[in-house]
Amino acid sequence: DPSWKNIIGVADRQQALRDILASPVHRYTYKQFLDDGTPTPIQAEFDQVYKGVMSDTAPWAMHGGKSAGIISLQNVTGHMVLGFQEVDSRLRALEGAAH
């Protein structure tokens, strides 16, 4: 709901695409136990293979930045939409130049 937010501007599509393209996507499973034997403090399917970005290489995707390590669905969704918009803009420019 926009009434809950302080809108501060429109995000940069080009920067979002650069962020997305610079972020490696890893395949991983979650550990049940940390290296010291402490149980991992998450609820996960430990046999499930996930694909995703890591907080150290994609801080833009995190809630609270790199140190929090918690994915932000708003930030990821926003970046993906911006990235698609930028790619669409570039494709339209190429199509226009071809005619």
C-alpha cells in the first residue's frame, strides 16, 4: 500500500540490471548443523537444492543489507522488474534501429 511508504523516487533500471548480471547464482543446500555442531537456526528442507544469490555478492537483495543475510522479496522483485524493463527498453531500441 503506497500510503504506508515514503516514496523517494524511481529506481535506476540500468543499475538494477548491472546488479543482477554481476550477481552469481549458486546451487546449495542448507546445513542442518554448523561446523561447531550447533543446529542451524533456520527452517528448511535440508535435502532441497536451492538456487539463489548470497548476501556477500548481492547485498541489494537483502533486507538490512549484506550483514543481515535475510532475503528481501521486495528488493528482489523490484530488481527483477527493473532488469526486465531495461532489457525490454534495449530490445525495443534495437528493433527500432532495424526498421
